[in-house]
Amino acid sequence: MSDDLYAFRTIDGAISRTKSLLWPFHAGIWLRLAVIALFIGGAGGFNPFSYNFGGADQIDQAGVPSDLGLTDPTILLIVGGVLLLGLLFLYLGSVFQFVFVDCLSSGEVSLSRTFGLRTGKGLRLFLFQVLLILLLIAAMALLVVLFVLPAAAVGEASILLGLVVLIPALLLLALLFGVVFLFTTDFVVPVMIARDCGVIEGWKKVWGFLVADLKNTLVYLVTRFILGIVVGIILFVLVLLVLLVVGLPLAGIALLAMGLTPTAAPVFFIPLLIIGILIALPLLLLVQVPFVTFFRYYALLVLGLFSPEHDLLPAREA
């Protein structure tokens, strides 16, 4: 039975290919893959974005001084700069999605070898992702308008009822968009490489073979979700260990400084915090490398079974 299910048949192969690429340990390969992991996201392969709506009034009411010495143009400049950096990061992540597939399909892990060749496809993927994010925000806003605002005009009991309906609807919407993002990175990106096409044509091909084999499509989604939870738990433990290993010595130094010169403790705190971040960030990225690599190999192997014409991975030697 399991031999007919692509999601199960490819797990061992993905583990084997991940081991072959990462072991024996080669610092250059791990560091380059860590850079890719930084831009494309964690083990799940997607960088989540958080949105905070209407929080300014709550902050002001909480007693935080409203005058922080920032003029309106300065605030707009800061917000614009942060937004621009976020878009740049998302664009680079889109390009590195293709570079990552190139690395795994060729066996040559390089950040620059195909980066220039993939900027065009990266731009198309970037625009597609931005459109999806905007659609998600618009859909969430529409749900709020439909369920919460009419209830607010009636009374508190109606608001609670509206929230009971709204929260599951938002979760279902987020799940739907999450599946679209997952299939885009797992299948559409390699199909775009194999066919040298755009996002829409790539999605048409992917949609065709996913719908033609709904059993394997659903099993892949469920298996991918379960593997994501398992890996997330493992990563959580590893992240805690890294933070403890890095943080405990620095905390000891900080406590020692406070004991010797209490008045100078704040002076030591900021440099120690910066040192801790500079040490922990690369380690946290390196911890993700095996999992990010496994998931991308896994998706490419499943794609090869769904549609052999889009198989980008070379056959393993017997």
C-alpha cells in the first residue's frame, strides 16, 4: 500500500540524499546552505509575515509617551525603509528558492553560480507572492467586515458570536493560502526551472497533475504537515540548546560585571547582547540546514513521481 503513496516512498530517499550532501562535514557547503535558509525561511520553507492592525491607539492609552521626538515625515521614512527592506528580503528569498533547487539538482552548492540566471524567475515569483499576501490581507479584512462590524452594531453578545464564526474562518483562510504557498515553493518553482516558464504556466502544470492524483496530493499534504510538526519540535529543542550554550556564559559574565561594578552593568549589557546575537544567529541557521535540505529533496522526489518529465534530480548510483 505504501509503495503506491509518493509521500511515503520518498522519505528514505530524501534522508539518504541529505546525508550524502552534508556528510562528511564541509564548512563551505553548510555555510552557503545556511545563507539560503536565512532567505527562504526555516524548515518549513516559508518566512511568515506578521501584521499588526490598529495598535497605535492601544499603545498610547497604555501610558507610553506619545511624543518620542519623531516627526510625521520621520515616522513615514522609517516605516517606508522597513517595508522596503522587507520587500528586498522577500525578493532575494524568491531568487534563492530557484538557486536552492539548482544546488540540489546539480550537487554543486553555490550561491552565485545561477543567481544571475534566476533573477527574472525570482522577480515573477516575488510578484506572485506579494499578490497572494495582498489577497490574504484583503480576504481577512473582508471577513472582519462581514462578521465583526455588523455584530458590533448590535451588542457585545453579537460580537462574541461574530468572533466564534470569524476565528475558524480566518484559520481556514490561512490554511488555504498556506497550501498555495507550499505547492508554489515545493512544485511550481522546480517546474518553472524544468520548463523555463513563468509562475502561471508552472501552476497550470502543477494543478494538472495534482488534480489527476488527488489521493497522493492529499497524502502528501498530510504527511508534509506531520513532518513539519515533528521537525518543528526538534528544532525548538535545538534552538533552546543553542540559546543556552550561547546565553549562559554571557549571562555569567554579565552577573560578574554587576557584582564587581554595579554602576557599569548597563555598559556591559549592550555589547554582550550584540555578541550573543552575532554568535547565536549563525548557529541557529546552521541547525536548520539538514531540515531545510531534507524538505527540499523530499519535495523534488515527490515531484519526480507526480510528473517524471519535471524530475530535476539525477538518478542515484546503485
